[in-house]
Amino acid sequence: MTTATTPRTHRRPHRAGTTWWKTATGLLLTAVMLFPVYWMLNVSFTRDQDMRKSPPDWFPVHGTLDGYRAVLDQQLPYLATSLVIGLGTVVLTVVLAAPAGYALAKLRPRGAGVIGFLFLVAQMIPGIIMAMGFYAIYLSLGLLQSVPGLIVADSTLAVPFAVLIFTAFMSGIPGELLQAAQMDGAGALRTFRSVVLPMSRNAVVTVSLFAFLWSWSDFVFASTLANGGDHEPITLGIYQYIGNNNQEWNAIMATAVVASLPATVILVLAQRYVAAGVTAGAVKD
């Protein structure tokens, strides 16, 4: 008679110490990275007479809302201008980059590899060099200190990156779907509008987010092409508080807090689309 023996499973002991120090390290690094954000909030509520206090208050003991009142009284036009510029940059970037990405990914024109390489090189050009070029062009065209001029300038930063994202994403769209659309009588433009673009939602969201963030936080183009005009973005609005003899730090930080909110909300809402859009094309089936 044989007796059945049940195999023993050896479980590795749970090392609580390893988990503890990893968690502690993660929390410490997170605290270090988020400390500038906390300090920005702290200073935004600090009174002017307490700014140079040594040691500084780690909490706004005698908090004030003067900085946020200054935002409501003085910065709303700058915020509105930045919003218009950001949305305009998003629209122009998607309109230009999506068809270009589709052409490079599916239509395969001559020199597609060279064109993709040029888009990659375009991202390495320093913004200040581009700003000087735009200044000379806008001076002759009369586009200095204009919102459309800033939209076009900011789009030049976003379009090369957007084309690469769209190309990588659209390369993964099955060719059978495009062939089926062509068999139904759809041309290249109709196929792009009705099939490719709806399937590229993650890429559209990713490109839109980065284009908005770049235009929202731009200072180089704004200070070069729009300084002194009637429509200045929020980055120049913050810069107005900094002078040779006066720095309104609570107003500066309060404006920075308010200016960070739209980008933060958009990033939180779109993060799952961004993760899918950025990693598109990294894994091949």
C-alpha cells in the first residue's frame, strides 16, 4: 500500500524590515520633491514683514490673504490671456501634427526617415535662438505683442514632439482597418478623419496636454515677443512683481499657486490617457 504525500510548499518569510525601509525611503523622497510646493503655499500666506524672519516660520502663523487678493485684482487678465494662448496652441498643434504623424506612419512618403530625424533634431534647438528668429520675422510682419504670434511660436515647440507621438501611436493601428475603409470607398482624408483620429484618442490627449503645459509655462517667447503689450501671459504677470527694490513674494507665490491649478487639474484628469499615449509604439505585438 502506498501513501500519497502532499507536496510541501515553502513560503519565503515576509521580511517586514525590507518593506518598512522601502516605504520610508519613498515617503522621504516624496517629501523632498514636494517641499518646494509646500513652501510656495507657505510663502503665499506669509505677511510681508515676516518674509525675512530668521529662522522663518514653517507654518503661516500670522497668515494673510493679501497675495490672493492681488491675484484677483491684478492677475485675472494675464490668466485669461494664458488660457487663450494655451488653447490656441493645442488646436494648432493637433491640426498640424496629427496629419503629419498619419502620413509618416501609414502613407510612408519618400524621405520619411529623414523627416522624422529632422523633427527629432528640431526639439534640440534652444528656445532663445528660436525666439530671436521669431522676433525678426514678427517685427517685419507686425505680429509682435500679439496673441496669434505667441500661439504660433509656442506651437513650434510642441509640433515636433507631437508628430513623433502621433507617428508612434498610429504605427500600431492595424492596416486591415485602413484597407477596409478604402474598400468602402474612403479616401486617405476620410480614413484619417473617421478611423485613424478616433482611434488615436490617447495620443491626442497626450499631445494636447504637453502643448498646453509648454505654452502655459512659457517665459522665453513671452518675454521676447509680448513684453510690454496689451496681452501678456501669466508668466509675465508674475514677473511684474519683481523689481530692483521690491519683491512682493506673497503675491508672487499666490499667483504661482493659482497658475499651477489648471495644469494640475488637467494632468490629474488626463494621466491615464497620457500613460497610454507616451508608451505607444514601445511594445510591438
